[in-house]
Amino acid sequence: MKNVDLNNMKLVNEFINIQNELLSKVNLVNSFDISEIKTIAGVDLAYWDANKTTYGTCCIVIIDYSTKEVIEKVYSYGEITIPYIPGFLAFRELPLVIDAVKKLEICPDLYMFDGNGYLHYRHMGIATHASFLLNKPTIGVAKSYLKIQGIDFTMPENQIGSYTDIVIDGEIYGRTLRTSKNVKPIFVSCGNWIDLDTSIDIVMNCINQESRLPIPVRLVDIETHKVRKQFMEE
């Protein structure tokens, strides 16, 4: 167990260096005109264990931003080789994300991740980290709150579209967003090459009455559960 811990510490130091290097290249300013966004991809991953081995699947669902119709779905799967270390989930998930992206016939204009982006200990959640491999603007949409430095979020008013900023050490990490009345909020943060106001606008434009989650994230969440179930039943 001590050897495993030592190996993990080596990984942590390597991962921190990579995150710090990438952080210097993050730009939370729109790299596009909103009229250019025609397609949005939702990205999510799911895991399962079999024969003492952990496997994962990454699903991507692309919708037409105007009609909200699904226009492409792909998935990848494989053995997970990176251990789970809090704060470094992207390193565990990115190989499957890239494998899934390679299968796409459509190149989406924006990626929306089921997870965090700038709302992260070192501003390098999966949505932010992945942007450098995808070369597209990204948004992080999390269902649960990642508490950083013991800071809790402030609950927004019970009105559709209301939000509160998540401020840590005087910096805005993301927003707690109420997408529907009388339901739990979600947590939105920039990934990269997009500002927070635009991220909120796009998320809200992808909300319907079926879920508090934006359509790309809701659909891809369903898809990952479906694909995982198929593999677990084999």
C-alpha cells in the first residue's frame, strides 16, 4: 500500500505541473460569435468493475443547437489505467474522451461536459483540461457541488434563471444556477475560450421541462448509463 501511495504522489506532482502549465493558457473570453454555435456536444463518462478491473465508457451526444434534436451519438470504452485521485479526474478520463471524439463525423462547435471546468482546485476540471485537446470552447455543468477551501455555495432565489456567483479568495470560480423552480440548482463553470455569462446563456437555452440539466448533459448522462448496462450484462 505504501508503494501505491508513493506512486500516486509521483503522479500527483506530475499532474500538478501539467495543470499549472495549461492554466497559464486558459482564456475565459469568447473565442466565437454566439451565432456561430450550431452544434453542441454533451460528454459524460461512467465506470464499472469486472474481474478486479475497472472499465469506463465515454459517450458523446451532439445536438442541433437550434432544434435541440440529436444528430450524432458515439461512445468509447476500455480499461481505466489511471487511479482515482481527487482533483485529477481529467487524467483518468481524457483517453476515453479522445477515443470517442475520434469517432465523430460531425465536429461540434462547443462541448458541454457533465463535470466541472474552472470550478476546480486549480481551475483545471475536465471541461477546461479537455479544451486543449479538443480545440473548441467548453462548458462544465456539474450536478453536485465541489467544495473548495471549505467555501459553500449560496442558494439562488427560487426563480428560473436566477444564480449566485461562487467566489473563492475574491475570484469567481463559477455559478450556482437555478434552471427550474422547486428543484436543486446546478453548478456551471467556464471550460475555456468562453465567458461565464455566455456559458449561462447557452446552458439556459438548452433547458426544457424534462430536467434541470441542459439537454446535451441530460441525454449523454442517459446514454452512459445505457452503454454501461450493456457492457455489465455481457
